[in-house]
Amino acid sequence: MNRRTLLGALAGTAVAVPALSSCAGGITSLDNEGTSAAGGGSSKGGITIGTANFTENQVLGHLYAAVLRAAGVKVTVRPNLGTREILVPALRGGDIDLLPEYQGALLHYLAPKATATEEGAMQNALAVALPAGLQVLPYGMAEDSDAFAVTRETARKYGLTSLADLAKHNGKLIIGAAPEVKTREVGVVGLKDVYGVEFKEFKSLDSSGPLVKGALRKGDVDVANLFTTDTDIQADDWVVLTDPKNLIPGQHIVPLIADRKADSTVRKALARLGNTLTTAQLTELNRQVDKDKKDPEDVADAYAKQHGLAG
């Protein structure tokens, strides 16, 4: 389903998704008008959680659902809706109310020139950058950052240990990633601006999923954009290139919510989860879905019960 079709399907009878600036590649930026007034939020009518189109975000969405249901909130989960470029407008438009986000990635989406990298500074910057009607709740302990990885063989062949080394081989290497990485700061744009890297080719695949990882294994791509919580990095002995110029910001998990639903019940439930879930635990939950082929909702519910977050 393409972005236009998805947004049309999401709209329904809810408030329409606000006007967006767009180009041939899809939605690229938000307008400046909010769709709801700040304050006065209530979860009594229930909450709809949306998630992005990769395993971890679906697990997080179901974790949010588990702790909110335990707190007495009626919850609907709409998983695998797409990328941030779809989810944030849908949140503003009222089609979803809450989604799991990542500090640095969200900040770069809203304010591409932002320079904050420390967790507290990014949280403050997000509060300023967010459109009217949206807010971020306190970030959790768990963190998952973008990573650019190569096989051990490729690292030896080209002498690659850091992102800076890629520029020594401009025009020779192929990168594989989700389509949106081609135009993101933490992606092809930033690699060129910060490190002077130019690739031979960009292959549109998926977000740290079977397509990009399969391409890396087969040698169809030389560099793959993965997530640091992906257990295949260690299992396949891939080399994560270091980032000496700090292109990639910190990525603590942070709930992004519409003001209209952000009451104390929701805040307390999500804070309990954020103060419990660790990066290692999140990595293990990802493994259970990707490797053991368990359902994300089952994995999330089991974790919530095991850690006293749900009955």
C-alpha cells in the first residue's frame, strides 16, 4: 500500500490529516498548524496506538498497549502503518493518538538542523520543535540507534572501521536501506554532508529487516543501515562502523502522544514501562519475534506480565 492510499484509508471520519508539503518522493514536511489545543487531555474514550513498519516498533506498540490496558485504558493497536512520514501526520490528524518514537530520529525529522545529541538536550529540543497538539513524554532507559554495518570480509577488503573510511572509496560501494534513508540526515544526506561519502548506488530495501540483511549476506550491498538492537549483527559477525563525528544522535525510546489523550493515567503507565524496559531486554524481544517467529503482541504481553506491568 502506498502512502497516499494509506493516508486515505486512515482518515475515515476522523479529523482530516493536515496539509502537507510534498514532492515526487512522498510527504517530506509538516505544515505549521496544529490540529488540537494543548491541555485537557483524557484517555477515557480510549487510545489508538500506531506503529511503524518494523519489528521493534510493533513490539513497543504492543508493550504500550499492555501497560495501558492494565491501567484501565481501552486500547486499539494499528501496527505496521508505515514510516514516520506517515505516522506523524496521522497522529496530528487524529487517526492515531500515540506512537513509540526515538529521540534523535524524531528530532532530525522535525528540525533537520538540530545539533542536540545528549538525551536531556534532545528532549528539550523536541519540546520546542513539536507541532502544536503533540508532546513527548519522558524517555525510557531502552535505546536503539541507527547503525551502518558491513561484513567482516568487506571491512578487511576496504579497510573500513569508521564512517569516515567510506569516503576513501567514493563511487565504489553500494548501500542498502529503507527508502526514506536516501533523503534523511541520518542517512545518505548526512553521510555526504558530514563525512563526504558518495555511494555508487542506493538500493531501497527495508528497515533492518530480511531484505537488507539478506542483501548484505549475499554481497548485493556493501553497507547496510541496521538498528543496534538487531541480534543478527552479532550473530553474523558484522562490523558496525564507528561514528567519530557524531552524525547519529542518541535514540532513547520516547512516547509521542497527542495532547488530547495525555492524561495522568497514560503518563504513569508509560513511565513505569520506560523505567523498566532495558536495551538488552528490548533486543531479546526483537529476537523472539524475528528468530523464534513469535507474534509481537504475545511477546509484549508476556514481558509485561513477567515484569509486573500487567496482570
